[in-house]
Amino acid sequence: MAIFPAREREAFDAHWRKILADDSVIKKTIVHEGEVAGNLGSWEQDGRRLVGYWIGREFWGKGLATRALAEFVDLVSDRPLHAWVATSNVGSIRVLEKCGFVQVGSRTTDVEELLFELRAE
């Protein structure tokens, strides 16, 4: 959803060890036809429960992100949920909108980002 450079393998592995060891982070694997297609996670940051996901490029266009996020928001009762997304990431913006998130803010860091929120029904 965000734009960031790929990490070197050692840094990537260290990052994932930290995530996997943190019980406050909700983490899910996205599987398609028996293959790992991506991941989805949720964590607390700056007083918000954030959600983010990543889908391997070879799995794009299959609706996996939308289905995974829809299942996730049904599973996690915390509200509101928030997600930052780069303005250039039109696909992820559409996924968030399909799952009921609405834009509530924006910021510019290294890139322009939009803040989306899913409120309680």
C-alpha cells in the first residue's frame, strides 16, 4: 500500500522476526491455490489501529487483496481501523474503498499518502 524500497535479505528477515515475535501485531498469510500470495497485518501506531497488506505481483488482478481484507475486517472487531496508502497506488485505494474504508486525511512524507478509515457500523 505504501511505497518503500525493498530491504536487503538480512534486514528483511530481521524485520519479520520482530513482527512475528510481537504478540500485539495481528498477522495473516494470504494463500492462493496452495501458494503464499502475500500477507496482511494490523498494529497500533500513534493511537490508531493500522492495517496493511502486500500481494506478490504474480497474484495481482485476482481479487486476493479485496477478499483478504474483507475477511480480516470481519475477523477483527477493533474500530476504527486505519490504512495509509500512497496516492499513486490506485489498486490499493480501490481495495480499501471496496471494503468500506473512506478517506479521512492525507500527508506528505517522501511520497503523498492518503489516510483511510473503517468506522464501526
